[in-house]
Amino acid sequence: CRYLAVQLSPAIPVFAAVLFLFAMATLLRTSFSDPGVIPRALPDEAAFIEMEIEATNGTVPQGQRPPPRIKNFQINNQIVKLKYCYTCKIFRPPRASHCSICDNCVERFDHHCPWVGNCVGKRNYRYFYLFILSLSLLTIYIFTFNIVYVALKSLKIGFLNTLKETPGTYPSMSLTVLTVLEVLICFFTLWSVVGLTGFHTFLVALNQTTNEDIKGSWTGKNRVQNPYSHGNIVKNCCEVLCGPLPPSVLDRRGILQQEESTAQEGPCPRGPGTQEPPATQGSRQAEESSMKQQDGSIPLPSAVPAPPLSDAEMPEEKQRTPGEVPVPSLDAGRAEH
């Protein structure tokens, strides 16, 4: 606000602009980064895993439910279950889960954020946390200095006169009225944004994910200790927010290879309107006639007209005399008509 920049300090709007740009940068980084998607198993890998499962579980009698596909893994003297994903055909790593919206298994899956439009996982959780933290600070900052602006104006000419003093964006409303509305909006927004930031701060301090907190993986009836926690808030925060990021395993520049099954398939069936070449038609008719002769049935006449016979090849009763004019047959006349 120009009034606050003149009356108090020009750093007030500058700091607000920096907070806004930082929040937008972390939002875009969260939205367009790989959250830690685990590639699906190739057909050969999926077949090998199926063979391993069958060898371990044995043949299941018909009508009985097969045992769950689970592998036990030990982390810090705690047994962690690796579950099998029927969509990706893999055993998911610890803390990974399959997102039903993205249809991918995500490493250290936290949740799917509709406001960000992406999953929040191991590779973009820190940017998501910085986004909601900077957004909370920006909301508190705007809320605080809106109140300061109304208070400074009210000390000079009174609150009611302040509401009527300066025209704002709309002709019937003053700038102070718009500021009061902005204060109300920021007040109700604070509860959701700041509350979300506080919840994720609590999760970071415990080295826990939203998915694990909802399922009660470490705080349920079993009272199992979190094997990923270091027992120290500072160490947990450093690991989640400052630890090294694993490289992405997605090949974004790779070319999708055509499957061999499509290349080995026969030619596409012809539609009703397409015609075969004459050579194909002739060979097919010859095959049909030979098959009918082998069955003992009468062969059908060929569709190709036979060449005319010469006088020497014709029977004696049909041979013409030297002065006789050839008479066209009935079949030729019908063909002409």
C-alpha cells in the first residue's frame, strides 16, 4: 500500500512482493516436479515376480482365497510389510503407496493435493511445505498490515470518517471498506492455511507422512514405534527438508517402443467396401475350386471367360464352311444387352 510505504517504510510492499513470488515459485515447483513415481514392471519382470509368488505360496486349491502378497522387511528392528501392487505389478518400497488419481505408485507417498494438481511425495514434499509455509506468512502479513492501515487512518479522523474518506475501486465503496473486507477474508483464510501448515510441521517433526497418520501406522492399537524417526526433532526436520533428493527414475525424453506383439500380428481385416487385387482373387478362386473337386462336388465355372476355339479345334458338326457367316450365340447376345 502506498500509504504504509510513505508513513512507515517502503520495505513493507517490497517484502510482500518477495513473499508472493516465493510462494508462486514453490507452488510451480511442487506442481511440475516428479513426486517420486515408481515405474511399472516390464512384462518379463512381472512374469518373473508371478513365478516367485507361485513358488513361495504354492498352488491354491480352487475356491480358496489366495494368501496376501506381502513381504516382511526389517528396518531399525521393526518389521515393515512390503505390499504387492496389482496395477504396477511390483512390491512397493517402504512408505510407498498407489495413488488412485494419478494411477502410479509414489515413493514416500504423503497425499494427493488437488490445489497443487500433483501428488506430494519424497521428491517434492519440501517444496510443498515451503509453499504452504510462505502462503501462511503472506496471509498473516497482509492481515496484519491491513489492520495497521485501518488503525492509522482511524487515529487521525476516526473510524467512521475513514470508511467514507477515500474512493476505492468501486465508486460506491471507499478504499478503507475494501481493506476491512480484505481483513475478514484473511481472517477466515488463516484458519485453514495456518492450520494446514501447523499439521505438516507436526508431521515433519515426527518424520511421518499424512498417509501414515491417517492409517494410524505408528499410533494405532499396536503401538509400534516409528522406525524412520531419529528421536530428535532437529534431525527429523533436517532429513525431510534438507536431505539429499533421490534422482528421478522416469525417462521423460525416452521414446516409447512399439510392442512386438503388434508387429507380429497379421494384416488388418478388410472392410466390406475394400477390394482385393485380381491376383489374390484368382488364386483364391483356384483354391476354392480345387477344394470342391477333392470333396467330390461339381466344380463351379470360373468367372474368367474362356478364349474362343479355332475352327480346327471345334467339333465337326460345329465347323463352318468357307462361305458361312458366323452366327452369334444367345449368351453373347444377352451379354451385349
